[in-house]
Amino acid sequence: MSDVPATMKVAVLYGIHDIRIEERPVPRPAPDEVLIRVASVGTCGSDVHYYEHGRIGDFVVEQPLVLGHEPSGVVVARGSDARRHEIGARVALEPGVPCSVCGECKAGRYNLCPRMRFFGTPPIDGAFCGYVVLREDFAHPVPDALSDDAAGLLEPLSVGVWASRKSRIAPGSRVLITGAGPIGLVATQTARAFGASEVVVTDVNPRRLEVAEELGATGTIDVSRENLADAGFTPDVLLECSGVPAAAGQAIRTVARAGRVVLIGMGGDEIPLPLAHVQNFELEVTGTFRYANTWPTAIALAASGEVDLDRLVTHRFGLDEVEQALTIAGKDDSVIKAVVRA
């Protein structure tokens, strides 16, 4: 690690609306880890929620925390047993490292590992910093065709891949996506890549609906002007990305018989479930929690051009400007995705 500095700049959340820029020692990789110089980190709604509220459900910021879980970077050092990556390799970081020995991990559901260590989730520090360490098998090589920003945004794309798998989207599927935020927009592209013939996206922001059409939506509905129930679209699959309880309840009522509902957005703790519709139409309703084994597919979709991640990036900030990156969406409705360049 002779070429690696001793210290690095870090943006640390101390409490609600309290981010401080500090110097910390650069971490040293464990035997099975690599040290990665961070290149780009996407900001996520969960980062904003921690900044605004200091908690998400049971996850509470009780000590200083580094946010950021959508990073890309370059391998600059390896632990004694790490052999997968050459020094200088560009990688996308899968930010959740499971225990690999529990029942969920052994069943292939490592996203449900109760001992998951996930970047930027209390008490695990994230990537709004100069360097991070990661178990080598969770650092995924990326081709030169992907920019540093796009490589970081493979994380939200993995959410879209996981949701499309959970909903069993296939050629000919008719898909309704509620919410045209970053997750809704990657879900739109992923659904088309999985073969959906119709993808209709709803939102209250006309600019985001325009981007949804640009990225492959076959139709859009501005639900601030038109009632979804009157739109006449009956999907086989609903991907609920808005996190708005009322929007979810209304959208479920449009789903066809034997359809699938995947709840992705995190808003209220409860939604009004139209139980009669769910039972009479035998709908499958499921949640999603992160993802598992999605990175190879996400990389292939982005590298092939089937998914355009760079189009989502509307604002860029430096590491000294993390607070601005987390607050810009509340000031500018043109924001889709803000990234932090480390």
C-alpha cells in the first residue's frame, strides 16, 4: 500500500441535518478483502431519509455514520488471500456482505441474511469517503464501456433486476410501474429488457414521465391529472416504486386476474390493501428487500446499452458537497439522480 495515502476525506453524518467533513485513516484490507479508491457514489432516497430523520424503521443512527451505498471505484490494494482482481481494476461494489453461513445464505437468499453488513446502514459505514474495503467477491469488474457513474448505479439497477425476476416478467408481459424516480426508471428499462411488450409508468412529475418515455415506457400517466382507474390499462404485473400508500392501493386494483404485485418503494409502514380484489383475482403480492445474485445481469444490461444509467444522472457534486447532494432534490424538481465524485 505504498502508493495509498495514510488518511482520507470522509463525510460523516452525526445527526439530523448534521454532516461533517473529516480526515480518517485509510482502512486496511483483511485477507479476503480489497481496498478500493472510490470514484463515484450515487445518492439514494435512504441516504436522504437518514439525513432528514436519523432513522429508517428499526435502523437508527446512534453514532457517527458514513452514508453512501451506490459506489464504483478502482482496486488499489489486496489482502493477503485476495486474488480475484488485479491492482488498477475498475469495479462496481455490491454494498451488502452477508455472513455466507446462515440458512438464508445457504438457500441463496443472502439478501435476507440477518447478519448482513450493508454500506451506509447503521452501524456500518458507507462510501462517501476516499477509500473503502470490501470482500473481494463482492467487487465486480466492469467493462470500459461503463462510466464510473454508471458503474455505481448498477446498485439501483440491481433493484430493478431483482423486481423483474420476482414478478416473472417475460416476453409479452404488460407492466404497470408506479413512480418515475430512479428505481421506477431502472425498472422501466429492466422490464423492457426482460421482454415486456407494454410498460406504463405513472408519476406526478411531467419531466420524469418524459424521461420514462425516452427510456422505453410505452405509455405514461400523470396521476395528478388523470385517475389511474380511468386509464383503461390492466397490467399482468405491478411494480410499485412510489412508496406512496394510496398510490399502491389504487394501482393494485388495476391488476389483472392471476397477476403479480411487487412492492419496491418504501414509504409508509402500511398500505391500504384491496383484499377483495387480491382474493377474487388471486393476485400474488410480495415485497422486495435489496437483491441477490443480480450484478452479472445488471452489468450485462448496462454494458449492452439495453439500460442507460448515465441518463439518470442529473447532478454531480464533490465529496465536500455531500450535504448539497442530499438536499438538491428538495429544491429542484428536475433532479433524478445526484452523484458524489470522490
